[in-house]
Amino acid sequence: MRALTVLSGGIGGARFLQGLLHALDTGRLPGVEPDAVITVVTNTADDLWVHGLKVCPDLDTVMYTLGDGIDPGRGWGRRDETWSVREELAAYGVEPTWFGLGDRDVATHLVRTQMLEAGYPLSEVTTALCRRWLTPTYGERVRLLPMTDDRVETHVAVADPDAPSGKRVVHFQEYWIRLAAAVPAETVVSVGLDEAAPAPGVLEAISGADLVIVPPSNPVVSVGTILGVPGVRDALAATAAPVVGLSPIVGGQHVRGMAQQLLTSIGVEVSAAGVGLHYGARSRGGVLDGWLVDSVDADAVPALEAAGLRAAAAPLMMTSADATAAMAAAALDLVTG
């Protein structure tokens, strides 16, 4: 195997990619060439405009993580960050005060915004940014692609007794950061998704892959939006590569984030089996060939197999590079062993 494609959200996808690269570097993926190219198709439906700047949280989290610039404690934003710009904006009373841009992080968004306003599509802008963060370490070995160059934004409807309709709609980032996902999500809508086109290289990365991996990312607002880009599901259905996923739900709980709230909003059971069945087997119209669950969810394997999926249980907590590399090896073995 010389071409791997990963459909990634933010923190979970970025940490899995670290483990996948570690597995390659330490020879833990039999049949995969050490210099295999990894193409990362990343969710952009979390994107937003803040203070006139285009912010792409998932793209930046993957880029900073693989480029060793991420804040390891938060899992997002820059290491050794300062917050003078945010403090000055707050002093002026400028909203939104709930979404803070660090001083180092602002530089990335300034470059991105200037290039977009000059007419470059997001995919070309991302390539340019990655020349700083990824090329020095990986050369052409890792490619980071936005799922689309078009504007897509996820919005969440929440209950609001003061609103005429009894609910109001907020940007996903406001739901996640300001509201801390502490109120039920009644509806999740990705505005513009139906009209979006895959970014250049996305469909080719899927059709030309030797293996496609869906890491432990949010199945509704990360992987779900990538799958919602017109043409992506068809490409997954048609690719000759095996498609394997790893559960973001362990023991009936999400490991990080708000998958539990959002799965509930679309009527999917919050369990490893529930998410696997939600994605479905390719042999039955879904998108996966194999689904790896955590060891504590081993009892879900028979039901998944009955639904047409290859299934197995293995430790899925990304506690170290070695543990995550072992996850990647187990996923590969599931669909090729």
C-alpha cells in the first residue's frame, strides 16, 4: 500500500494521524510502504468568520498538531500563546467575546483571509499554509485537503422560550464554546452543504487510495459533514480500497467533545454499535467495510457483523503514540488480515 486517505475532524482525527504516522515510522503496518502518502480530507463545516478573519478550526488543529505547533493541553490553538488582541477587543466591547483568537493564531487567519480575498480557493491556501507546518517534516508524504472550497457552516437549533418559535439557531462554534454543549441540540443543519463541491483532489484521494480510514471523530459534525459533500459517498462506494472506521464512542460515552448530544439530535443510539450501524456496511449501501470498537464494547461485535460489517474489539484510548499506533494497526488488520 502506498496511498492512505483519512477523513478527519479536529482533535480526535489529528491525534489519530500522529499515531498513524508513528505506526508507519516504526514498521507496525504490514503491507504499507514506509513512505506511503497520507491524504487527509478535513471537515470545514466548523469554519466561521471572526473579526473579519476566516477561521478553519479543524484544518488548523490537524496542521498545528502534525507540525508540532499545537497547544498540547487544550488540543487546539498554538503552543505558548498570548492573548493581547483578545483582551483589547474585549476592552472595546467587540463581540463575539466567547470566541478568542490567540496572538500567534491570528497570523494564520490573517494569511488565510488575505489569500482568500485575493481570489485563491481554500484548498490552495491550505497548501500554502502547510508549506510552513508540514513540508519541512513530511515533504510530500502528508497532504491536507479541505473537504470543499465552498462555504459551509454548521448551525444548531436549541430551545429558547423567549424566541417567537420557541427555539433559536446558533453557529456550531457558539453551541460548543459559549453554550458548552450543555443544552440539547434539537436540529443540526450544515448550511450550504448540499450545494458544495468536493475540493480538488478529494474524490481522487478516495478513488485512488489503497486504504481509507475514518478515525474517531464526531460522526455528525466532522465525519458526517465530509460524507455530506456531494460525490463523497459515491466515491467511497466505488473505491477499490477497503474502508475502515474506529469508534469515537467507548462504553456508551464519547471520549471527547459532544458526540452524545449530537447523535441524540439525529436519533442515533449513543454506542459503538449505534455509530457503526449509522455509517453502515458498504455491502448494504453504507460507507464502511470494517468497524473497530473498544475492548469494553466487544459484545457489540456480533450485531455489527450481522449488519454486514467486519468488526473487532481493541483498546481505543489514544493515551500515547504507541497506543494510537496499535489502534491503526488493528484497524488495518481488520480489513486486510
